[in-house]
Amino acid sequence: MNVDHIISIVSLVLTVAIFAWGMYQKTKGKATASVSALIAMAEETGLPGKEKMAQVVAQLYEVIPAPFKSIATPEALEKLAQWVFDYMKKYALAYIDTHDNKNEKAYHEVNDSIASDVINQLSALGTVGLRELAIKLGVEVSGKDDSSIIKDIILVLLEK
């Protein structure tokens, strides 16, 4: 074997590895993005928590391409779904909590379903739709990312 042959083999192996890593990251990104929508749909069923989680995991597992199902086990998907749910809940409650005491009643009335639904629906609007809604509600959008705009929209809605 000469050096050119070794370099071509190494190049091929690296190309395949980079392609596989890219496909994995793309699949992981799609799965993460799907979780919030699946959580919102599960919340609408009225099932108990464990059954909702099982529903989210089962639907998420169906979206995973076959080559990645050995990596994306139901247990791993459940951890992902729980992480997204916890983040959504924490995000909604933190923004409600930062508001003054006049919204204390609203803070206590927010449940998991409402918090995830609001964030999911606002996120689903996309950047353009989110900015349009914010402007209609009188929220300043210049220089803000989507997450900050969502926070400000939630605060405005709580004031109403």
C-alpha cells in the first residue's frame, strides 16, 4: 500500500463518519423540535402523566429513522421529552413569577398544560409571526431574540 491509497481510505472513512454524524444531529434536532408539539397534543388527551409520557415517547420513536433506533431508545427519548417538558414549564413559570404580585393568582392557576400550550403555540408562529404578534400587542421587538419576545408576550397577556 502506498501513501495515496492510505489517504484515500482515510478520506473515505472520515467522509462516511462526518455524514453519519450530520444525519444523527439532524435527526436529534428534528426529534427535539417535535417533542414540544407532541407534549402539547398529549396534554389535550387528559390522560394521567405517565400515560401522556408514554404517548409522547411512542410517537417520537415512530419519527426516528431505523438506523438511529438503537441509539434513540425509548428510555433516551423519555429523558429528552422530560427535559423539554421541564424546560417549557420552568420557562413559563419563571416569566410568570417575575411579574409582580398582581398576577399571583395567575401564577397559581398555571398548570403544566397551559404552560406548554402557550409556549408551543408561540414558538410555532416562527420568527416572523412571533414578531407580528408582539407588535400587535405593543411589545418592543428590535434587538430581541424569539425567546425574549415570547417572554414579553406572556407578560403582556398576563396583564390583560
